[in-house]
Amino acid sequence: MPRRARLDAPGTLHHVMIRGINKRKIVNYVADRKNFVKRLGELAAGTKTSIYAWALLTNHAHILLRSAEIGLSGFMRRLLTGYAISYNRRHRRWGHLFQNRYKSIICDEDTYFTELVRYIHLNPLRAKLVKSLEKLDRYRWSGHGALMGKVKNEWQDRDYVLKWFGKKEGEAIKNYRNYVKKGIDQGRRPELVGGGLIRSLGGWSAVKALRRSGDRELSDDRILGSGEFVERIIKEAEANIRYQFPAKDDPEKINEFIAKVCKNECISIEELKAGGRRRQASRVRAQIAMELVKTHGVSLAEVARHIGVSTSAVSKIITRANQ
């Protein structure tokens, strides 16, 4: 079954989950952790992407962010590609570091924002990387310490999160910490990271109740929220795609899209279309092909003409991405 397109637009709230390939480590030493967090912070500041919560564990990471003009895909591509290259160089290894496709969920902010902040920041405690909430308060590898005022991360949007818990900083920190403390006994929350209807409705009990009553609720495993919220997000995404490509094989619209991606990735259109095998050119070419084919429905032959490769080469790009 082909993978569905990501849903994204500037200003969208995402819960992003990153995992090492074959469950392997993505950080080995403190230097790796510093490198990851430094890149996350610099990229967030440089692209004006708001980071509300995050946790870096041994073989995976969680980030709660609001996408900016660069979009989620552009942000994550820069973060993961840059970190993977530096990690491989440091540890003298080759090949993929992360699973091919990070997981991202669009979230209903009004319903789930505080729950997600708490869930993400409790990850190090659940994973036993810290032994107590007191230790978590000063833990450097999650956003909790910054909210508590014990760790300084200027790039983290601390004020926005604390406003959910009180008007004055001291009151907000106290209320936030009490809220986090109450979540410790909840353990893992599969409904916040699971799939489809279970997540959209808030757990198996809600799903079973709907089934007994015969009701149906729209769901989508890319979205965390009510059926109404799911429906609205999907409609907005479809409308956005139609706006971008009123005709799926419109050469002018395709060229505009390619120019925008090349500008964001700092690569010339001439190099892209020359068919060169430089790693960055190949990566951007694959990215453009995937977006045009899978998100916008452009034909393989039309994509091939626009990016300077054969139709079979575009077909191979799509096939590799689906493996």
C-alpha cells in the first residue's frame, strides 16, 4: 500500500517521532546529544519553527513543534540529514541512521497540547534515563528543564507553553510541574502515538462505545483529534493541493514548485536538471519527484521531463521510497 502524503501547512502543530534504523542508537555519547540539540535549536531559530516540547532518548526522539514557512518536511530533512552525516563521520560508519520515514501527527491543539507536552517530557523518566521528577527538572536532554527554568534553551518557546498553566511565571511553573507529576502514574499513552480511530477518539473505550451505538467517526492515522477536526484538516489539505496545482500536469505550476524547493535547498535548477550525481542534487531530485508524483499526482513522464532524468529513473525513486 503506497504511503500517503504528509499533511502540513505553516502554523500546523505536529508531534514528530524519530527512530533509529533497526532500533539502533541515534546517540552514543554526550557529544552526540550536544550535536543533535545544537542543530535542533539553530534550525528552529533560523527557520522560525516553534519548539514546545522535545525529548532525546537513546534510540529515538520526540518533538512537538509548530511548522513555519519551510514546512515540516523541509525542517526535518535538514535536521536529520545534517545530524546523520555528522554522526556517521564521528563514528566512522556508513549507511542510514534513521528509519526511512519519521512519524508525524497533526494535533488538535485545544484538546491535546498540554497532554502532549507532558507525555513527551516524561519520556526520559519512563525510559529510566532519570530516576525521579527532581532529576528530570535538571535533565539537559529534554525540554522539561527549560520550562522549569533550570536549563537554558533560548530557542525553545517556553513562554507559550507556560501561558497554558498560569498568567505569572512562578504560578505557571508550579502548575505545570504538578500537572507533569500527575501524569507519571499514567505510564505509556498509546492513544497519543498510536493509529487511526483509536487515537482520534481517545482510546479503545471510546471506540467500543461508538461501535455499540452504531456511530461512525472519521479518522486518519496522521491526525490526533476528533472526527470533526480530522475532517477539517483533510479538507484544508486537499484544498491547498488543488490551489497549488489546479491542473496536475500544469508545467508552469510544476516549475514554480521546483524553483521553490531548489531555493530552499540551496541548489541551482540548472544543476538539478543536468542529471548530475552529486549527493545533494540526487537527494533534492528524489524529493521533488516524490512530492510531485505522490502528493500532486503528476505523471512520471512529466516529472522526468522537468527534473532531467528518464521516466524509469523516476519510477525507481518512487519504488525505493515505498520499500
